[in-house]
Amino acid sequence: RGLVGARARDTPQVVCERKRQAVAMSLSRRDVLSLGALAALMPSLTLADEGIAAATKAAPTKVSGNYADDAKNVLDNMINVCTFKKGTPGMSDVVSDVRKEMNDFVARYRRNNNVNGSASFNTLYTAINTLSGHYASYGNNYPVPEKRKKRLTQQFAEIDKALKRGR
């Protein structure tokens, strides 16, 4: 009798299936309100204009295999994303692209012993973790706060200097 909705002859599989269906069918109040808000906004959602400022366009997110070029592209896109203010048009899409590029970059070069110990990679890896952590916590529409931006700007300068030196 301790099982919810259990009947005397039900097998444990039947009881589990009933529970799974009950959970799948139940919506919380928050879910219902979110769906209602989304339905209300659907008519007003449109594709972004082609007139989005050039500052909100990220470079293609393809990692080529040339470390110096890839690091410079990731760095430039990270610098670009850090300049966004709240309400910048197209911010969410650009941040999403840059996050994918950062993930692809780290996935490609983290285990590469030729670049793994270099000064530029270590600092860039730290900056990527900082920026990724920010967007993971606050979402793609929340700009980087000044205190974090200041630290990232210092790291960006170190990375740029190390890349120019070939390190």
C-alpha cells in the first residue's frame, strides 16, 4: 500500500510505468506560466534584421588546426563579446556562437602537447573558463560585469602579447 497508485495485483513494472506517466503529464505552475508567456510572445518574435551592427557579428566558428590563427580568432571574438551592453541586438546568437567556438578550441588543443604548456594557451584557457562560467551562470543575454571585464581585459592583453611572441 506504500506505493502511490498501486493495486494489489500490479507488478513493480506496471507501478513504475504509471508513476512515469503521471510525472510526464504533470506540469508545475511555473511550467504553465512559462508556456503561456511563450505563447503570448510568439507573434512578436521575428528573425533579426540583416542590419545588425557589425560589432554583433562573430567570425565563423570553425577551428582550422593552425593554433596561432585559431587562438587569435577566439581571442578577437571573446574581446568582441565582452564589449556588449545589455540589450545589444543579436547578442544571444553571437554569444552562443562564441561559446561553441571556445568549446571547439579547448576540445582541439587541450590535449595537444605542442601548445598545451605555452603561455598563450594557459592564459587563454583561463580566460575561456572565466567567460564560459559567466555565461553558464547568467545566460547569453547578460553582459560581462565591469569587474570581470577588467580581469579579462588584462588576460586578453597577456594572450595577445604571448601570441605576438610566438609563445
